[in-house]
Amino acid sequence: MSRSPRRTLPLALASIGAVAVLIPAALPPAVLAPASADTRHDAAAADAALWLSGEVADGALPGPFGGNPDWGLTIDALIALEATGADPATAREVSAAVAANVRSYNSYEDWDPDSDARIGGATAKILYAAVISDADPTDFGGFDMRAETLELVAGPDAGAHEGRIRDRGTSTDNSNTFGQSLGVLGLARSGGAPQETVDFLVRQQCAAGGFRLSPDQFGTPSATCDEAQNAVLDPDSTGMAVQALLAAADAGADGADEAASRGAAWLEEIQREDGSFGGSGPTVASNTNSTGLAAQALAASGLHTAADAAADWIAGHQLTADSGAAAAEAGTIAYNRDSFDSALAGGIPDTQRDQWRRASAQALLGLAQVPLGGISHTDGPGPTDRPTVSPGPTTGPGPTVVPTDPTANPSVTPGAPGDPVVRPTHPRPPGADGSSPRPTAESTPPSAGPPADGPRAGDTSEKKSLPITGAGLTALVATALVLVVVGATLHLATRRKAERV
């Protein structure tokens, strides 16, 4: 007895649906399992961190002219060490040294013991250092760094500056987006970031998606980024803010996830064809500092193709055992191509080691791709387990001007006009606190006087497996569509046969 055409279609579609549902079970496990974050550069990241640990003396890194420790740069090294787990013993040594010198970094007490001044960005960075080294942030060197950071948060009477983690007792307030991001990261991971600190950070984002460095820059203060005259969108600041907002979103803050997604989309849009990024102003040319922060933020946001392209570009600037006159410096990363080529020809002069320390600390975060919101102390492989760095790919010529501190310069280049196409929010590593651009720090006070705030970089987190991307899903959808076409064809053939009968 033949079935009627009306019954044939539902049965055919039901059969197709059943087959489509069974397709995932029949596919190899590798297709369905969560895709892991790119690990091609893990060994290179560890080598860069180990080179940095070799530069540490008595738990600290020196400033650009030697002498007193640069505590901001030292915390950058701590972030790099914790992000890779390359040298846990040195990481503990550095954490202890930072804890013993809190006031040397976040106050003017070394020059004026009676001063009650506090530097907002430095205070926030110390809080973050305590968190990632698994120390007690409420008793770090005898100081409650969470409470000290909260004390610097501007209240409702500050108007548009409510929620800003400000300097206190200084002639000018140099707090900026780097310090705010570090504060949100540290607070989010030590009990929660007040919503007003997150809201202030979001107000530094322009409609295009990028973030400005400072609400006070260039003499055109404004309540929001969009209200500023010729607002400069800074890739470095954006990388930091994206990671801080991801951590805040994971801690339950309102509006953080959407802002982070827009910031990451902007970074993806401005990425250069070779995978690199520049900063703004004096750092606008492609450099490994800016690229490292951007790569970290992109990876934290699930934009892995862009993050991996940036990591490949960074790897092309890392010295190896085959690097000519600089072979003994294997692991360290050049700021740009000129620095790389100069080292190949003549090694690294003592007068330039500071630049290599700063570049390596931040660049390696783009290789490790561990978000700032997830970094924590781990007893990973020690120096005796050091991996071998393989030569990186060749890159094109880089800029010729290299600032002494590549990450501490304000932006001066206008951002791209218009609103970007906002990508859908990408999945983040399960269990990670969520952010991935570069940590920044205030400059260490010069020996002649009190410090001025200046952003720096460094931050990551434990690498976790990432959810599967759209590639595998596309294959499944295509297969299902083929089955639908086949089913429809069978249905039409059956119907024609029935009509002839």
C-alpha cells in the first residue's frame, strides 16, 4: 500500500532530522572537543620570561640608567613570569621585593616621610601584583592594597570623574586608563570591583570602540571619550581596558562585557596586514609592545585568528641561538625591526638593555596569550627545563625611532572615525577571569624627584582550553543542508510516482 504525498514529506524530513542529530555522534572526537588556544609560541614565551628573570637582581629590575630599582618594570617582569610559569622561584623573589617596597613605588615617602601622597596607578598595579602572585592583597608587605585602592576611588561629588582611581596629594592627577584598568582587574579579582570604577572605565571608550589614554590629555578634558575634541584612540589603552572589562564582567559588573566586545572588535579592525600593531603618538609605528598587548586582548576575547597573526609577528623579533652577535641573549624580544637587526650585528649594548627588558615583558604576553584576568602563581617548569627557541619568521623593516619607554607615551594620533561593525561576543576560556591586553604601570620615580604616572605593560593568566570556534559548526550545517536537499529530491520523486499511480 503506497503512502500519500502528504505523509511522505513529514516522514522524509523527520528522517533527515534524525540523521542530522546523529552526525555529531558519528564525527571524530577532535571535531567536537573544545579547541585549545594556540600553543605554537609557548616555548618562546617561556624563553623570553627566563631571559627577563636573568636580568633580575635582588628581586628587582633596574631603571633605564641603572641604580635604583624600577618597581613598575619589576612588576611587569612578575606578570611575565607568572603568565608563563617559567621560573616560580624568581617570581616569588620578585613578589617579596615588591611587597617590601610598596611605599617606594606608590608614594613620595622616600623624599618626604611626612607626605600622604598616593599614586593611583602604582597603587592599583601593586594590588594586581599581590593578586597574581597569590599573596594576601589585604596584607601585602603589611599594607592592605585593596583598601588603599578603594580609598583612591573618586566619589559622587567628583561628577564625571566618579569611579576614577585618582592620585591623591599630588600637584597634578596623572591617573589614566592603564591605571584604571589595573585597578579594575585587581579589585575584580580580590572581592569585586565597584560598579562606578567599571562605569568610569567604560566612559573612556569612544563610539568607534577604542579607548583614550586619559580624560585629561592634551588640555581638552571631557566627561566621556566622545565629548573630547579630536579624541585619540590608543591601541595600548584599549588592550588593557578590554581585559579589565572582561574580568569585571566575569565578576558580575553591568555593561562590561559589551564594552569589552566593542573594544576587541576595534583592535581587530585596525590590525595591520602583517599582524602587527602600533601604539599612538611616538609609538604609532609597529612595535612588539603594542602588538603583545593587543594579541593578549584579542585572544582573551576569542578572536584567535587575529591574535595568532600578531603572535607570529612578535616571534619574528625574538633573538635565538642563531642570532649572530646576540646569540647569548636568546629569548629576549626586540622592540622593532631596527633594534632586532642592530642586535644581530653588534649584540645588545648596556645602554639599550632597558629597552629590551620593557619590550620583552610586554611582547611575550602576546606569545603566551594568557589573559590578565586569569594569571596566577603556578609552580611550572624551572630554568633547568628551559625550552629551545626556534628562529622566528622574517618580518619587514620596522620604525627607526624607539622611545626609551615605549609604553609610557600619550596618544597623539586620531582614531578611526565611525562606528565599527560590532562582532558577536566570542566565548572565553572556561574558568578564566577574562581579560587579555597588557598590564601597565606608572613610571618609577626618577632619582631626582617624585614620580610621574606613565603606562606600562604586562599581564596574563593560566592558559585554558577554548570553546570550539565556528569552523566545525559550519561543516555540520553544510552536511545538514545537503541532506535536506537530498530528502526534498526524494520527496518530489515519490510524489510524482504517486501522482502517476
